[in-house]
Amino acid sequence: MRKKGEKSKQGRNRTYIVAGFTFVLLVGAIMWVGSTNRNINQSIEGLDQGDEFQEVKRSPNEDESTDHAEENPQGTNGPDEEPLRDKEKVPFIGEDSNEVDTSESSKSVQEKPTNPAGYLEGQELPKEPKYIDGILLANKQYPLPKNFAPGESQEAREAFNELAAAAVTSGINLQAFSTYRSYDYQVTLYNRYVERDGQEAADRYSARPGYSEHQTGLAFDIGEVNHEKYWASTSFGSTEAAKWLAAHAYEYGFILRYPKGKEEVTGYMHESWHYRYVGKATAEKIFKQNITLEEYLGIR
């Protein structure tokens, strides 16, 4: 038979054992909870970082390009809507040169290309437009008044519609992607070219404000529907649409305004897409003589 003192001692030992076991469990639970919280926090931080990573990785053009396309469709209503001429190497020697001559004998020519049909520096815009034999003229030496704003010529538009209808019979769908430009619009367009390519290069293919033939409402930049990559590009000249235009535009009153090899006469590089309405009779004469508008009017 156990004594009373021994029973009390054994009870205390059991109490200590239970308390110690409970303490161990409690400490373990606390450690487990802390570890779990750290994992949860890391997971949450990882999700946040993942969202940020996805924001960076998302294509910056997905939404922006869509908005831009909706706000700026092809057309001629604003400076962001008209297709810019391709940024091309501007040759100083030969209109069709793919490479620029870098020999010592040609350097002076490349650095200082001469153009007798260039701008008359210091010239002010006139108060009245220049007509010769009833034909409105706009080039680097005969600018237009700043407030000259006739809009697109209805006669020229009707002639273009006839031209386009005839082209369809040959399987060619033409579109005039740029016609009339206001003085203010030309300011924006010209400045964009100067900023991109420099003034010397821009002056060879883009008119300064007041000097643009587009301001007459008689100039039509023409391209082929669904072939926009060729619009305002020298590559257009090799397409069937360009060849058809070159052969038939005069029949509807249009002339190729800036032919190959005539920069010293017209003041501008060759543009296979730029046509000018002058009427059927005049267009036929210019076409058959293979001359420019300046030569026809006797000012070159």
C-alpha cells in the first residue's frame, strides 16, 4: 500500500509532464503559424509582383495601336491621317540610284546639290495666285497666298472618278489618298518631315507651306486599294497600278507632276503617285511631248 506522500509526488510529476507536453505543443503551433504566415505573405507579394510583371510584359501597342487606328484612319482630314512619304535614302546623283557615289570626285556634288528650280530665299507669299495661260501654277518659285483655300476641285474629283472606273476594268482599284491640303495642314506636314529627315532632304520632296501644289486642290496622290504599303513610296512606281496610271492618266486630264530626271525643272524628286489635273487637252499635249508643266508653260 502506497503512502499518501508518494501519491502526491506522483501527481505532481504527471502535472509537470502534461504541462511540459502542452508547452511543447504550444511552441510548435506558434512556430507553424508563423511559418505559414510568412508563406502566405510571400505568396501575396509574389502575386503582386506577378501583376506588375504582367503589366510590363503586356505589349505596349495592344491598346495604343487600336486606339490610334480608330482615331487616325487613312484619309486627308488631319496631319496624323495622311500617310507620310517613306523615309528613304535621298540620292544626290541619279533619281533611281540605289547607292550614293562616295568617290572623292562626287563629294562636292553630294554635299551641295544644285537646283535651279529651288526656293528664292527671302521671297514673300503673294497676294494673288499665279496663272499662266489659264493654268494655276504652284512650285518653289511661284507660291500661293497663305489664305488661298479653294478646297478639292470638283472637276478634278469627277475626272478622277472616271479614271478610277476605267482602271477597274483592268483589275486595278485606285484611291486618291491625299488631295487638297490647307496652308495650315502643310505647315504641320512639312515640319514633320524636317524633324524626321532634316530640311535639306525634306525640301527635295515636301513643299514648304504656301508652295504646295496640294493647296491648289488640283493635285491627287494616288495609290491602290489594299496595297497601302506602296502609298507615298518609290516602290509604287514598279506596281501595275502605277504603270497603268502612267499610260492612261492623261486621257482623263491628269499629268505625272514630278517625272524621273526632272528635279532641276520641277524642283522635286520623282513621285510616281503624284498627279496634277490640268484638263484633257493640256494633259494630252504634255504627255505626248514628254515634258513637265513648267516646260509646257515656258518657264524652264
